[in-house]
Amino acid sequence: MKVIHEIAGYTAMGEPVFYFKVVNASGAWVGFTNWGARWIEAGVPDSEGRLTDVITGYDNPMEYLSDTYYMGATVGRFANRIANASFLIDGLTYRLETNDGRHTNHGGYSGFHQRLWKWEKLADGICFMLASPDGDGGYPGNLEVTVEYRWSECNELSVDYFGVSDKPTYLNMTNHAYFNLSGTKEKILSHSLYIPAQKIVEINAGFIPTGMVTPVAGTPFDFTCRKQLGEDIYTDNQQLRDNRGYNHCYILKEQPSHDMVLAACLCEPVSKRRLTVMTDLPGVLLYTAGYYESPDTAVCLETQFFPDTPSHPHFPSCLLRPGNEYRQRTVYRFDLDFPE
């Protein structure tokens, strides 16, 4: 395994922005930058053995400094939305940054995607570290978080998230990579997707959970049998219109646990590339990039706790208390999909 790094450029404050490349014995690679602890490349083979980057992003790591789409970013403190940009912990109300109308999204303006992370090399990857001070974005607690990316010889990327805080706080991290397994910038409508979840988190027109869950059976949101993303994405459905496609959290677990479960399996018919996502998190957010500058040309599979969890006590909780450790894992495996 080779772990290579170089300086890609400098921030306005003169701090170095690094590009990292981790290459296994077959030549397959993954790329990262310490700006937002981002996963920005995955060069994996097609059925003919051709290596192509299947993560949609920018040509130069420095372009991520002005990114507004969270591309490849480690998202935090809280992935997705919190209603009215506030929550209550032990009788105290905390006000967060409002960057989505009156709500907060992906950690607000002070989110982890906008930070230059410390780093160290691992034998098979990169470890990123960040200190988020008490009051950061309105969140309580001096929080220390770590993200470890490890690349295997069988083209499997494991992402491990860790966090500790000196005050009770909510923590819900995810990775926001945009996948297009064709290795092109074409629409992902022919990609087929399987998600074993029977229910999704119901949301209103402002993308805020109502607290209810909705069965997927008989709806355009049903991926319990593998189907192409394009089959229903343009269906005359209010939820799909409001979200410009899929932007919904699928329920993998009713209760939190560290058991790994299948979150999704994404396949591309021409290259035969397949991406299998395993996680110990309770949900996976399916986003077909409707708000990206080139809509429907990539798909995100964001493993996470449910959106707006602090407002709904019956949702699996991601409240982190002093003395406890936030510890979550997601694994992305790239291989080939052939008919059995």
C-alpha cells in the first residue's frame, strides 16, 4: 500500500491544503484532502480492468475551498437538518446557525466541511482530526472528532468516526461523496439501486421530518427490489417534486446498535461496477443531486442518524454525553456486478 501526500495550495491564511492518495497493489486508489476531511477520488476498475475515478468532484483540490455542495465532505456536527435551528438538552435551549431558511443544515456555516483538519498517515490510509470549541455553530461542548479512512487490497474503504465532548451535545457525522459509477458526468438514471429498508422518514415541503415514518411499498421510494434510479425519479409525486428527485432518509434500524447492516447496493450496467455500502448507523440518506449544478449526474448515499433527531425522542438518539464516545463505521466496497 502506498500513501502519498503533497501540498495542493494554501488557504487565505497561508495554511497548507494537502492532497492525499492511497494506492493498493492493483493500482486502485482513493484520494482525500484535509479541507473538510474530504473523500474526493475513488479510482476503481470496470469489467475490462480500466481504472476510472467514480466520485464526482473538482479537478483541483483547491476548488473544494469554494465548494457549496459538500462534495466528499465530512459533515458535522449534525448531518442534515435540525428544525428551527435549535434543540433542548437537560432543560437548556441551544440556538444554532440558520443556513437553511429558519433551519440549520449540515452543521451550519461553521460546519466541519469548512475546516482545515489536522492529519496523520496510517499504513493503509489517512486519519483526520479536528477540535470544535464550545459554542461552535451554537453547539455546546468542546468536541474532539477523528475520521479514519482505510483502503484495502480488495477495494474496500472503511470510514470510522470518533468523537468525545466535555458537555452533552448532539453529534451526527456522515460522508457526502457523490458517486457516478460510469466514471462520466452523464446522468445516473441507468444506475440500479437496492436499499433493503421498508420505511423512510416522512418530511414536509421544507425537508423537515414530521416525526412519522412512511412505508415504501407501492411508492416510487421502494428500492427493496433492485431497480433503476430513472424508473420513478420523474414520477408525478409531490415529494419527488419538492426534493428535485430523491432526498430521503431510509430507515435501516429502529434502535441504535453497532451491528453492521447493508445500507445500499448501487450498480452501473455498462462498466459493471458495483458499490456496496455497509454501516452501523440507523439510516441512509439517498440524494440524487437535484440541487447540484448538474442535477441527477451523481448519487449520494449518506449513512447517518435521522434528520432532526433532537426534535423527535422516538428517533434513535445521537446525544453524546461526557465520558462516552461517539463511534460509528461505514464501509464502501467496490467490485463488479455480473448476472448470476
